[in-house]
Amino acid sequence: MTQITIIGGGLAGLTAAIACAEEGADVLLHEAHRTLGGRARSTAEPYVANDGTHVLYSDGAPFRWLDRRGLAGPCRSLTLKEFRKFRVRYDSRLLARPPRPLVRALLKRGLDAPVHESFASWGQRHLGEEATNAVAGLLGVVTYEADPGRLSAKFVWDRFRRVSRPGFPSPRYVVGGWGRMIGRMAARARDLGVTIETGSRVTEPPSGPVIVATGLDAARTLLGDPALTWESGRSALLDLGLTRDPADAFVVSDLDEGGFLERYSSPDPTLAPENESLIQLQMPLRPGEGKNEGIARLERLADLGLPRWRDRVTWRREALASGRTGALDLPGLTWRDRPAIDRGDGVRLAGDSVAAPGLLSEVAVNSALEAARRAVASIGKTRQMK
Ligand SMILES: Cc1cc2nc3c(=O)[nH]c(=O)nc-3n(C[C@H](O)[C@H](O)[C@H](O)COP(=O)(O)OP(=O)(O)OC[C@H]3O[C@@H](n4cnc5c(N)ncnc54)[C@H](O)[C@@H]3O)c2cc1C
């Protein structure tokens, strides 16, 4: 039987490998890096910080797919302890409740927004300026974009509706960090007979069915196809280990600047040494702004939510995420307009900027499942995937 080759051992590549192998296909996966996981890697103990992905959304099909196979868990959800420490930055002040403009937007959740118009102009008419800005600030955490107002109204509003669903809280925290989940996925793939080669960078797509799960930039080079681009965010990232202080916020959602601070060691204390906290912060960068300016704005956000944090630092890491935070759809475009899964000649794409629905990494999982279904069908394995 023909082998399916998968290039890339991140969330998308491992999902595709498991899905193909579950249908009985012979699978070979190449990962350029020495370790699997891509953006879903975590740092080593004692400070376990996720490089990219932070939470899974339990109200989405990708979570159910992972959970059914025992790959997601153990996971933690939020408790009253975390809810009590939710804070919002609005008008330069730290609030314990959502400000009125955000409540006004929440009351209009039932509205539908159009694809063709920008969120800024649609919001101005339907929500008013203050509520539009508050929604844009709230969504910094899932867009990594300083100006969500320039994006398609439907893209932004659908995400607002998703994160403000009455079923909240849907976020799930993978105990021990995302690296653990990647380890479980790799073990499952190997159990199913997948051959995984790490430290194996592919420079020419092999013949036969191939799933390219490398991220769009690498896929563009690998396939020599300049059309493989899509809009994505740009953010400064700051991770902190701090000695614990009961006064620390759990979350600061920065409605003024789109920033976000979260103390991940609250739902999962294994992420930091005893009596310490692990906090990850992100700030979408404005046009022309560099990482250091973003970090300076993050430090001011930390000043609000983490009293005297500068005297408590035990570990610190800074990074820039540019084009690494998933797809953003501009006015007139939806996920269906992103680079298609089928590229011809048996080549298929999977990843978080590919034509598939979902929020952040859900796009990577959804596109991987679809690419796997098509690759398996192409070699005559047609059993319905569950
Ligand atoms: C800061 C940040 C925060 C995020 N937060 C969240 C979140 O909270 N929730 C969420 O759902 N998502 C989040 N995301 C998005 C999520 O991390 C990604 O959507 C997901 O990890 C993408 O997985 P992937 O497999 O498509 O790509 P990647 O993880 O980039 O994997 C691609 C892999 O391909 C390999 N590769 C590249 N070229 C080659 C080659 N030529 N040969 C062999 N291998 C190759 C790479 O080494 C890499 O391992 C976040 C992302 C970032 C950056």
C-alpha cells in the first residue's frame, strides 16, 4: 500500500499522522526539529511555559477529537478561585467587572456581522465606538492583532460570540504544559505504527500522497508556491516566574491595548516551583513598533495586575511572535478563501492558516483531519473517519 508522508511534527502533523494511521494507512512523519510539537512545545521544568498554544477550547470539535482518544487530558478548567481574580484594564484602571461598553456589546451577542465590512465600521453603527473598542481590546488574546477593527466584521464578531458564550468557561489547561499532550500524541502515533523521524528537514516534497503541516512560510518555500501567504498577528511575549503573592491577578484582559496577562500556575501549579507562579503575557504590536516597546507596555500591564512584581522575578523570557499566531481574515474574506488543503499532485496542506474553520490551533487540527481524510481516500482507504 502507498505510504502517506507527513512533513511537520506540530499539532497539525501529529493529528494528521494519527488520523491516517487509524484508518490503516502506512505513515512516515518528518520533523525538522530534534523535538516534536512546533509551536505547541513547552519549556523544561521547573518553569513550564508554553511556546505558543496556551489553552484548548472544550466547546470545539478538535478538543472532543483529542479527548476521545485520551490525548488532551488530564486538563484543568477554571474554578471560583480563578474567577475571583479576573481583572479588566479599562481607561487605564484595573476593574473587577466588565465595563459598561463591554456589557453593551455582550447584550448584542445575537447580532450577525457581515464578511465584507470591517469590524470598525460595522461596530461603529451597531455597537457604538466605545463598545467596538472594548470588543477589539478583549479579542487581543485570540487575534494577537493591535487593530482588530481592520479585520472582517464577521471574523471578529464570531470570535467575540465564541469567547463570551453562556457555556463559558470553555478553556482547558493541559496539566504539565502542552509538551505533555504532544508526548501523548507521539506515543499514540507510534502505537499505531507511524514512523517518526525527528531532526529530519524535508527540502523536496516526496512523491506519493503528502501532507505538508509545516506552517505557511515553510510550505511556501518547500512547495515553491508564492501564493501560500495569509494575514497573521504580531505580538510581544513576556513569560515570568515570580515568588507567589496572593494579591496577584489571575487574568488581566487589557481592553485599552489588547494585551493579556494570565497566571497559568493557578489552575496548574505543576508549571512553577513551589511558592512561585508562572505568568505569560502578550501584547499585540502596533505598526512600526518593535519587540522592546511591546515588552515595555507589557511591563506596565504587569504593574497593574502583579503588585511589586519586579522585586519577585525568579525567571524571565521574552519573545516576538510574528506571523505565528494563526489566520486573520480581512474584510471580504473568510476561512474558505485561505490557501486550500488540496494543492494538486497528491499534496495537501494542514495548519492554522489553511482553509478550515475554528479558533487558533483548532484550524490546524480541523485542516489536518480533512487533509488526512482526503489522503486516505486517495489511496483507497474509504472507511468513514469518526
Ligand atoms: C504566542 C502564541 C500563543 C498561542 N496561543 C494559543 C492558544 O491559547 N490556543 C490555541 O488553540 N492556539 C494558540 N496558538 C496557536 C497554536 O500554537 C498553533 O495554531 C499551533 O501550534 C499550530 O500547529 P501546526 O502544527 O500547524 O504548526 P507548527 O506548530 O508550527 O508545526 C510545524 C512543524 O513543522 C516543522 N517543519 C517546518 N518545516 C519543515 C520541513 N521542511 N521539514 C520537516 N519539518 C518541518 C517545524 O519544525 C514544526 O515543528 C498560539 C500561538 C502562539 C505563537
